[in-house]
Amino acid sequence: MNNGEIEGAEDSEFPPSQGGLGGRQYRPVVAHDNDRAVVEMSSLDPGSSSSASFSNPQHSLKKIKVSSQPSKGSDVIEEPFPTHVGANGSHRESKLELFGFDSLVNILGLKSMTTEQVQAPSSPRDQEDVSITLERPKTTTVKLGTMMGVFVPCLQNILGIIYYIRFSWIIGMGGIGESLLVVAFCGSCTFLTAISLSAIATNGAMKGGGPYYLIGRALGPEVGVSIGLCFFLGNAVAGALYVLGAVETFLKTIPSAGIFRETVTKVNGTEVAEPISSPSLHDLQIYGIIVTILLCFIVFGGVKIINRVAPAFLIPVLLSIFCIFVGIAAARKDHPEAGITGLSLQTFKDNWSSDYQHTNNAGIPDPNGKIDWSFNALVGLFFPAVTGIMAGSNRSASLKDTQSSIPLGTLAATLSTSGLYFISVFLFGALATRQKLLTDRLLTATVAWPFPAIVQLGIILSTLGAALQSLTGAPRLLAAIANDDILPVLNYFKVADGNEPYIATLFTAFICVCCVIIGNLDLITPTITMFFLLCYAGVNLSCFLLDLLDAPSWRPRWKFHHWSLSLLGASLCIVIMFFISWSFTVVSLALASLIYYYVSLKGKAGDWGDGFKSAYFQLALRSLRSLGANQVHPKNWYPIPLIFCRPWGKLPENVPCHPKLADFANCMKKKGRGMSIFVSILDGDYHEHAEDAKAACKQLSTYIDYKRCEGVAEIVVAPSMSDGFRGIVQTMGLGHLKPNIVVMRYPEIWRRENLIEIPATFVGIINDCIVANKAVVIVKGLDEWPNEYQRQYGTIDLYWIVRDGGLMLLLSQLLLTKETFESCKIQVFCIAEEEDDAEGLKADVKKFLYDLRMQAEVIVISMKSWDVQVEGGSQQDESVDAFTAAQRRIASHLAEMKQKAQKEGTPLMADGKPVVVNEQQVEKFLYTTLKLNSTILHYSRMAAVVLVSLPPPPLNHPAYFYMEYMDLLVENVPRMLIVRGYRRDVVTLFT
């Protein structure tokens, strides 16, 4: 009992009161590694059932082994009934023995609900084992809380160089009023995004990948991967920007540290010309590469090292901001230099309005400058100062509690930085004149107390901290995309759970170093901002879609959200993208679209239960309800064929449906519009063949996709084909999406292979269709049916005998829409009993076809008598020979029926029911089919396809007789469609 193993005695016999476990047996499995629980269960042997297990105690229970520790030297306790381990390690008898799964519920009940849902395995089949293995999460991985896992990374990413060197300039250019609008505009975008992020992140367990994981699970893998890769690229290049910002500030603070000396002098637009020096490009490259490598070493150290280093970057930044505020408060006394007035109401009033000017490349006002500033341009300049809210969610795999940490940490960082920006607008606007705000790029260092070096240190450390967070989050994002196994090209970046993404980190560092070597990233910088905005828009759209659809699985713990807020946030993201640059917006959207297209082509299909599937489902339900309960108008009628795949005979192995049936199903659709339902029937008991049906359905569905036929597959298990089809024709479909045409192959092999059960089944299926008001299309010569590459010439001949609602005419028109038959012409043959009726009938049919917008040649044939008239020709001889053979077979079969009835002393029986045979009527039916067959052979021997009306099975006639009629009708016709409409019109004369 040391290791908690429980094994049932394999050869023990049990009384009925203890042996009944729903017909299942359990057998032992080998213990796996430590800290695992393995349960293996298998069904009883084939042919056994739960009732048999009660009546036959010889069925022994197989073993259940629950191993939670190594099994060395373990004691084994054998028990004749299911048991499980209690919390204190004691064994007790199951109280839910009736259900038979008590131990599984204890082990899997809660665990299975917290893991990501994958395709559920099918239930165990006879003599087939299913092992369920669970691993406890590894405890060696360092997990982060709200402060260090979300708040600090977000704060480090948000507080950057924009605040130190450009924020006061923005206030000088746009004034206090419009600067507040800029901050509110950009802050609202990130705040609404943070709300949407909080709602999605609290709607269930979240794996690694941050926003990619959320977007992919909400909008589908294609959208998730395309936006995720763009967001990864934006983070990687942003890391280079932060590194260059830190190096440039360092070289400006300590010019002597430069290896190469280069000074560029420009005359600005101020009253006194001042030289403007900039560090050498080579210095930026060398120092940038060194800094990137040092940051990579920190990232390689893992989450523990990053947590130790992060405060060293953040605390000096917060200290520098505190010193700036102290310096602003004491500015009047400590800074008597020109332009700094201290906190002054007059300065506040002077700086309230905007003063947009032309500037040179350094941002200094210059009447001859080439850069013209506006509100839109200020939004684009300031927006990078509010990005970084995804830094915490990028580390979702390293968080202790994502559902608590991500909302609290992200919103706290967003609100605190937005509050800082609002306060700073008022303070800087009242601190200095507009000229000082526009010309002193380091005004924050100028006013800092006690000396400017604190702010310069804050700039360097803030940019380095942001670079560190980018180099930490980007590899984890790439690894999460790779782990989902959507794109095989990303397999190199896969990592196991709990491991550091070293290869992804090296790749991110390589991108960062390449961008650092470029040095001037002015052309790339707007695209990075676009990638961030694209990601924010994706998060907002994900929340909008999930909240609007409100599926039963949408139950976020974060209650402060609404779909309208998410829609507003997504709209703001798109508006800001065009505010910044419409050209860069187009470029970023084009790149995301290319990735989306590539993923659609090369990616592996995955079903993550995204919101689009839910949207399609609800749209389908609404569309179905909008059709109403009335019949569909003929103008809106679409064929929904029920393709009966059950063959009359055998198909090659692994071919679930005749290949030409799928080709014919495509011919019944105009430009692919419409739905086909492929069904097949398995004979037997449902409980015994349920798994076979699932496997067959999957195989049939795969085959349909392979044949590029729009449709669904269904497999039905029934005692017989007739019973199965009767159930299908009654229940298949939903509302107006029920199939309206039954398509099947003509059983040409029934006599050749002596399949005597086929006639009764075939006739029963036709009668079921007539009772269920379904149209019927029977394909004769299916093996000869052309595929999409075999072009046909000649005619499509219609032998229109009975009113069928125009179905035969419509089918001929649908055939003409396919490339295979587009070169054919239509001939309509009408049958007139008297020659006097021929001309009138022809005129009426022509007028009818003209009103239906159908072009066809009309031919009227008169049949004055039922007598067989031999007119000469080989086709007539063939028909007469078939007619004579049919007569002999019917007479022989009828004699056997009468002999059997006399012997048993019962009425005349056929197909299990009494029949009345009128021999004169049988002869009449044979003559009718003979005359029609000879007519078809005379006029349509070379036709591409012949369509003829299906005669209904006569009442009280044996099925064998009907098959003889049909065989005579189709004799020597290579390709024929036998069509019967139903009680409604499918074409209309009116517009």
C-alpha cells in the first residue's frame, strides 16, 4: 500500500451483485514516470454485453492501476470490486458502482475541464484499449505574480524615451488643449484594448503566446498567426529602436565615449544659430550590438534572472520622474534661465492653444523647414508612448494566475501611465514658454532636481528596460506560434513546456542586431506602430465577436466589458493607423494579408472553436428561421441531393463512395452553389457498430473533400438497408435544408450476380421517396459517367412523359452549366397518344420552354397502340429480344409463386406480403416499356445522356416484376437519368 496501487484479481469470479460494471473490464498497464496517474480501460470481448456480464460471472474484471509513486517493492492488494484511493490514502468501496467510472471521475473530473480541449477520442471499442495519462505540472518552473509578471513589464514598455525627449515638444506644438486630446485619444485606445484583453484572458485557462493565443482562439488560426507574426516582428524591431535610443542618449551624455567622431552642424530657426551634433553611425552600430548581446545573455538566464534585473532598470526610471516633478515645483527659484517661468498661470494661458509650425529634421521651428506638423502627426508621434500593454500577456506561460494577473496588472499600468501623462501636460504647459518647449529637447533634464544627469540615466535605463521586455516577450510569442504546429516552417522554434525559447531568442536577437546595423530606422518605425495597432485591433475585434455572439462558453470573470466598447476600441485603432500614415497602414495590412494567405495555403488545418465558427452557426440558424415554415418559392429553389452511397455490389477497398456519384452530385449544382448529403448504411446493431460508423463517416467525409464536392457525410447503422433508408428519408436535414432529391445508382448487377434481395429493397426505396415527397434521380451507366475533364458532344435528350414540376428540364439546364456538357444541345421528346394531338402539344411545349428561358428542340412522338410494331433495324430487334426474355422470366417467376402458394395453402405472396397479379396488366406494362425503349434507341442512341420519367412501382405488383419493367426500359441505353419529381414546381414562368 506504499505506492497506492490497486489491482483487481484477474481470474477471480464474482457474484452478480459485485461483477456488474456496465459491461467493462479493466486490465493492468505498466506504470509510467513519477507523479503520473495512468488509467487504462477496455471493453468486454466482442459479442459480450452488459447483461451478459451479469448473467455470466466468468467475465473477470481487468485491473485498474493508479500509480502516483514509483512501484518498486510495492504491495499489491487485490479486490473483487472497484475501489479508489481516498484523500488519506485509504481504500474504500466505490459508492457509484452503478456508473462504473467512479475512479475516473475522481482522477479526471476536474483536470479534464482545465486542459485545452482537443478532438475527443472515440469511446473504446471491443478489445481496444484507451489509456488516459495525466501529468502533474512541473514545479521547477518559476511562476510570476501580478507585480513582476505583468505590471512591471508593462510599465517598463510604456514609459520610454518619448516621455523624456518629445513630450514637452508635443505640448509646445499642439498646446495644452490639443495635447490633452492627443493623450486622451491614444490612452482611450489602449485602455479599451486593455478592457478587451482582460475579458478574453479571464474566459478560461490561457497558454503561452499572449495576444496571439487570444486572437487565434477567437478569430481562427489564420488570423491569429498573421497578426501574431506581425506583432512578433514589431516587438523584435522595437527592441532595436530601444537599444539605439539608449546608445544615442549615452553617447550624447558622454561624447568622449565615442570611438568615431562625427559632428553635423545645422543652423536652426532660433535667434542664435547653434551647432547640432549627432553621434557617429558606426558608434551606434558597435555599442548597439554590444548592448543587444548583453541583454540576450540576461534573457538566456530565464525568468528568474529577468525578475532580478527588471527592478534595477525600473527603479531609477521612477526616481528620475520623481526628480522631474520636484524640479518643476522648484523651477522658479533654481532655474532663472530664459524660457523657464516656473508654474505660472499666465504661461498656462499662453500655451493653451496650438501653434503648428514648420520644422527641420531635428524638430526645431524653421520657416523653411520641410516638415509640416498637424494634430494627426502628433498622434502618430505620441502613440508609441502608450504601447507596451501586451508586455505582461506576452509572458502568459510564466504567470501563476493569468486570469487575475493580466487584467489587474495591465489596467494598473495603463491607468497609472495615462495619469502621469495627463498631469505632465498641465505641469509642462505651465512651466516654460512655447519657444523653450519647442527648442529644448531635454527640458525634462533641464528642470530635473538636483542635476540633469538623473534624467539622462532615466532615459538610458527606461529604453534598456523596454528593450529587455521586447527581447523577453518576442521569443515567447514566436515559440507559442511554433508550438501550435500551424506552420511547419516554424518547427525549429518549438519548445517544451517550462523550457526557455533559446532558438527563438537567438532569432529575435538576430533581427534586432540587423536593425541596429541599419542604424536609421525612420522608414521602419511607423510600420512597427502599425503592427502594434494591428494587434490591438485584433484583440478588440476578438472580444467584440465573442461578446456579441455570447456563446454558452463565453463566461469571462472580468465583468466590466461590453461589445460596443470593443468595437469602439477596434475603430480607434484603425483610425489612428490612418492618422499616422495611410501608406504605412496599407503596407502593414498587405503584409498581414500575405501571411494570412500563406497560412491558408501551407498551414495545417486546426479547429480551435474560434468565434467565426460560432458566427457561422448563428448565421445559419437565423437564415434557417428566416426562411419560415412555408415552402421555398420556385425562384429560390436549390437542389439538395441526398447521395445514396450504399452500392449495389462491392467497391474497391478504402473507397467509401462510387467516384462518379460525387462527379454527378457536382453536376446538379450551378457554379457549386448548394449542398449535398452523402449517406451510407451499415447493417447491424448500433451499439456494436457505432465506432465503425464513426470511422466510416470520417473516411467518407475525407473522400468528399478529395473529390472537391461541397457536402456533408452521414453514416447510419440499421438492421437492414430498407430500415436505414426509411429512417434517413424521414429525419435527415433540418427545416428547409432537408434533402429534396434522392440520387442513387441503378442496380444493373442484380440479375448478373443473382442478388435476389435487391428488387424488394430498390422498390421499397422508391416507394419511401414517393411517400416522403422526395424527388428521385436514378443514374444508369454510372461507370460511364464523364468526369470534369471529359468533354461531351451531341445532345441531352429528355423524354418528358409525366408532369414532374419541371425537375427534368431544370436538371438538363444544370448539366449545361458544366464544362463537360456545355457543348451539348437539348432535345425534348413528348409522347402523344394520338397523332392529332401532336401539333398542339408541340406548340404548347415550345411556348412553355420559351417562357422558361430554355432553348431546346421539341420533338413529339405518337404512340397509337400498345402493340409491338417491328419497323426494322437492329435497335428494334434488340428491344424485342429483351422483351421476349422478360416475358419468359416473369412467367417462370409467377409459376414459382403460384406453386409455392398452393403448397403452403396461402394467398399469392411476394416480398413478404400478398399480391394480386393481373397478367394482362403485366403484359401492358411490358409493352409500354418496350415501345419507349425502342423509341429511345431509335432517336437517342448517340445522345450524351438521356433523361426519362421514372414510372412508379405499380401497387400489388411483385418487386421482381417492376425490376423487369425497368430493365427493359434501360436496355442498351449506355447513359440514362431516370427522374421522378415531387408534388411541387421547381421552375416558374414569372420573373
